[in-house]
Amino acid sequence: MDTTSASDIVIIHGNSHPDLANLVAERMGVKSGGCSVFHKTNRETMVEIGDSVRGKDIYIIQTGTKDANNNIMELLIMAYACKTSSARSIVGVIPYLPYSKQCKMRKRGCIVSKLLAKMMCTSGLTHIITMDLHQKEIQGFFDIPVDNLRASPFLLQYIQESIPDYRNSVIVARNPNSAKKATSYAERLRLGIGVIHGEHKEAESDQVDGRYSPPPNSRARTISVSVGVPEHPQKVKPPLNLVGDVNGRIAIMVDDLIDDVQSFVAAADVLKENGACKIYVLATHGLLSSDAPRLIEESAIDEVVVTNTIPHEVQKLQCHKIKTIDISILIAEAIRRIHNKESMSYLFRNVTLED
């Protein structure tokens, strides 16, 4: 990769993922730092920028972790500090966008990712670089350009190079919502596809959103005796079952985020019962909250492969099945192209909207 001049580019980062920030800065030949982010005794976030940022292009590398609220405040304060210090442009590099799963309206709730987008735009960010948004329509919440990078080329390369006899594999969608992503992987690898239907617990798409709320028991004269609001039949989800054949084959589950792994463990049990010889789980973001390492270690899953968009070194120490793919080269190339005003389409070549 070509080395970028450090004369008018500054890379700073918060406390969410300094290792990734240092990797990106090293690949670009730019010194990372000049910014100190810490918390006072009353838990207020303080940002001190040591170097001048006047007229510079600032790239703030800050991802989402389990401490999402502090990650967000650090990002907003760093961006606002750069804005008030007359920075030329402020690009937020957010590999995993917090609250991206809260992008749909729920009963008496709100679309939190829309609120977060407004806050980021107001803080002074002029551009966003992120990776594998939960829903690509989230880009529409921002009033600034958003580049949604894809980790699928790295995961596809891992399948081809690190899974023995991958030609004997089946790409499995953990639920019907993941079928589009699984289909894209299967088409690129020329493999078959399987879909797991049913849930062992309530799915995100079936959370209470008011559709099943009964109408108030009123005696309004506008409703006749023979006509009323028809009752919306409630879904009854069947037990987990597999559509497709994995007998004697390698099952590869693909998703964008691994957080609560119980659904993956339950899906792995179904695959094992149907004769899968090995089970892999591939995802872009490995949040791996709570006791996820222990559940993975005790499960039928043979390997979990995630990228380093979210730090998970502690989880790797607790579970030997977790593997990491470094995607810092993709982020560094995206920053270099934006800084040099080059086309970003090269990074999206042969990538479809379903990835």
C-alpha cells in the first residue's frame, strides 16, 4: 500500500479499540495519537487534543463495544473538539456502529440508530466509514456520506484457504432473515444452502410492536354490532428444524454479528442432529457478550471466525475455538482513497447489495 503523507492527515482514537487504530495507522505510515481520552471521577468524558488539527483531515477510529454508551460519548466529544479547533474534515471510522440493531420502530419505542445518526452529524462529523451495517438502509439516517465496507471478501478467503475440503460444505442461514446473506456466500463459493426455521426463543422480528394489542373496550356508536376490527392472528413459531441437507457435510453459518450465542448454539445442535460433520460460524462483528466463550466452548460448534472490528482478546483466552481475521488493511485503504479523493468503487468490486 502506498504511504500517505502525514502533512495534513491526523488519525486519533478513543478507548474502544486502540489496537485496531494502531494497526491502521501503521499500514498508512501515519503516526496515531495526539489525543487523550479519559474519564473524571464523576464519570464525565474528557478529551484533550495535543497536536494542532487546524486545516487538517481528521480520522477518528472508534468502534462499538460492550461499553457502547461511553464509546459514543467519546466519539461525539472528540468530533466536536476537532470541529471547534477548525479541522478541515472529520471522518468517523466506526467499524461496528452501536445501536445498529435498533433500526426499526417498536411499540412505544423509537428508532435509536436514527437518533445516533443525528447526534453524529451535529457533533461535526463530515463522513462516516463503517462495516457491514445490520441493515444497509441505516445509511439513509445520516445527512453526511456513509461508506459501508464489506468484510465478506475476507471471510470468503478464509473459507477457501482455511477450511479443508470446503467444497463439501453447505452455507447455512441461522434464520430466514439471514437467508439473503447466506445465498450470496453460497453463490460465490458455488455451494448449496440450508435454512434453519423456527426459534427456541422470541425472534427480533416478532417483538411486541402493537399489532397484537386488542382494541379498547369502548361503546363507540360508530362501530356496528356486525362489523369490528378483525383480530390479527398471532404467530406460533415451530421448533427448530432444518431445510436442506447437511448429512456428512461441513455446515458454515454466516451472519453479521455474534453477540448472544445461544441461538447459534441451538442451531448447531440441530445441524449436528442432522449429520453435519463440522460446524463453523463466520461473522463480521464478534461482540461475544456475557458467557458466550463458555457456551461456544461447550457447544457443537467447531470454530467461530470473526474480524477484529470489535476487541475480543479476553474472549479468545477463554475459548480456543474463536479465530480472528484482521481487516485493518481494508479500513486503511478506505481512508487512503477518501483522503486522496479516489473512487471507493474498487473496494466494492464484485460485491452485491445482499452481502
